[in-house]
Amino acid sequence: MTTHTFMMLPADVETDKMDIDAEFTDLLGEMDLLTQSLDHAVELSEMDPGDGPLSIGFTDLNESLNELEDHDLDALVADLGSKSTTSEESLPVEQQGSDFKDQHNASSQRPEPAAVAESSALQMNEIQTKADKIKLALEKLREAKLIVKVLLSDGSSKTLMVDERQTVREVLDKLFEKTHCDCSVDWSLCETNPALQTARILEDHEYFVESLSAWTRDSENKINFLSRPEKYVLFKDPQVFYMWKNPNTCLQRITDMTKKLVLKESFEGSALIVPDLEGLLYLKEDGKRVWKERYFLLRASGIYYVPKGKTKQLCSDLACFVHFEKVNIYTTENYKQKYKAPTNFCFILKHPCIQKDSQHIHFLCCEDEHTLSLWVNSIRVAKYGTVLYHNYQDALKLACASKPSTHPTANQVRSDHRSLQIQQNDDRVSPKTTRDDEDDLPPDFIPLPPGQSQL
């Protein structure tokens, strides 16, 4: 008979081992999620052009090209660096010759009535021409880094070819040319995540492809071209963010000169000044749908809060909530229903590679829309610094340059000059004002007493 010997471990050692195993398992699961997203980012940067184009926003690229109107397809081909394909010059020489022969044979052997045959030939020619355009576009797209479908506010879309060297500002310039809209500073590219019900305005200095490379392969995220006044509201009304403790009646009397001084002091000085923002916010506990009120303070390095039983007067009592280096800020939609938040004015901070619900997402909730705007825009300043201000200045210059010229035309100058001459002639002919004209003065005019001069 074989005898087995068993060694019993102490109870406390068993408990510690189970806790370590559980924490290690959770850590491995989160690492797997991040690894999948990072692997996708590497695939984007190292993709072989011969494997075909990578598309964002398309379920089937070939099918999407077929759905495009002729003018949109021509614009895409032109954007890809090819010549217009609306004429026969865009087709191969052999095909042009065969098309001419086919048309010649069809004309010589055309049955009666001739109009029906000619209409049929034109329809076939249009179908063949569009097929050639799509074939040419697909060949060019194989050399592209990324093909993006951008959704517009009216429900339509635009197709763009982008590469890793283009910034969001350059992509916006492309859309200005395609949509012929004004170049207002409010126009923005926004990424939306239906899984998390979040949205984020892409900053103008960010590399466009880099922002999209964090998306998973089965992602339902979208890129929208929208007018967002909140994009640069901090630079339009800086007093709201830097003087937020003052009453609203005081803020409303701030002049444009004071606004310029606030911006100059905050962004053009020797050091960046981040809004000294603090206040009560609701914090969602990890893995729970419970929101607890905490007192938060914004600093240049991150967000800090006052733990329960501590005071905000002592810096040593503050606990770090999150640093800004590796997280982006996102606004949310309908979190009152999704996560039982106290209000729908919520925002989250997370790593861009986290595309689904995770314990590493930081949830915060505000009392109202004004408080939400204060925190979101102030955090953007703390994260991006003066770069955000330079983005606004560049966008403002472009908006001013795109406005119609206000200088008078030659006809207007001649007309004004002619009116001036007529007025001068009238002044020479008309008699000077006499004493009798004083009767025409307004009734409330009171002449000064003798011996006093008019001030």
C-alpha cells in the first residue's frame, strides 16, 4: 500500500495566497484588454500596403464606393492624386479603342427604332465608366494608409484619405474644401464611442491616425464633423474659468481688454496658469453603481481630492485621483440611466486604448452643465497647456482670412468720391448759417447767460 503524506499550510498563508492569486488574475485580464488594443495599433502602423487599405467607418469599402454619387467619386479619385475620370482620357488606350469600336459597330448594326438602342448604349457606357472609376479608386486606395468616413451634421458623409503625418487641423482644412462651409473656430472632429456612450473633441495638434489607432477592429466608433462652440469657449470668455468665484453680475461687466489681459497673463507669461478650480463632485466607486460626494481640486499635474475625515487646508491630506499624462477626457451621454449617476452632466478620464467598460475608467459627475464646462475645459488646459492656446490662435487666423473682404470695390470708391464732390458743391452754393437758424434748435436748448462760454 502506498502512503501519501500531506503538508498543511497555516490559515493566514492560505488567505494571503488566495488574495494574491485574485489580484494577479484581475491584473492579467486587464493586461489582455490593453494588449489587444495595442496590438491593433501596431498593426495599423506596420501594415503592408500590399494587403489593401484600412478603412474606418465602412462595413464594405467596395460596396460603399458603389453607393457614392458620381461627383463624390470623382472628388475621391482626385484626392487620391489621379486625374479626373469623367472623360475618356482617364481610361486605358486599349479600352478607349475597344469602346470606340463597340460604339461604331453598334451604330452600324443599330436596329429600329434608333433612339432606343442609343439610350441603351449610353446607359451601358455610364455603368462601365463608373465601374472603371471604382476600379481606379480601389487601386489607388491600396497605396493609402487609412480611408476614413466622416459623418456630417446633415446625415451625409465624406470620404477622406489620410496618413499618419496629418494632424487634425490638416484634416479639418480638407473638410473645409470639400464641404465649402465657413472656417469658423467652432468646427471640430469628434470621436464617439457607442459602447461607452462617450464623445471627445479631437485637438487640432493631435495626429489624426494616431487617435484612431486605439480603436479595436470590431469598433463601432465614428468620426463626426460638427460645430462645437465649447471647443474654444475658454479663450472666448476666459473670465468665466479664471474668475469663476466672482458673481455672475461681475463677470458680465468684463471688457474685451480685460479678457485679453487674462489670456496674456495665463498663456503668454513665463509659466502656464491653470484655472484654480475646486468644488464638490460625485465620484463613482470602482465596480459599483454607487456615487459618493467628494471635494476635488484641479492642479497642473492632475486632479486631487480630500479623503473622508481630512481637510483641504493641508496639502498632505490631499489624495491624487488621477494624473493627466496617459488619459484623455471624454464627455458622456445618458449616464443617469447607464450608471445610475445623480445627473447626466458626467465626464470620464481613461486611457485611449480602453474601449469598453473597465475598472480603470475614472467617473465623475457634476451638478449642472456650467460646472461640467468648467471642469472639462480646465482639465484640457492642464493637460495640453499653451499648445491649446496656439491651436485657437491658428484657427482664429484661418477664420479671419476666409471671411469675405470688407474693402470697398472700385465702383464703390468712385461712387463715394462723386457723392463727396456733390456735397462740397452744395456747401459752396448754400448760404452760411445765420442767427435766424437758431430758431431751428431743439426745444430743450437753453442759451448760456451773457459772459459765459460754452464748455
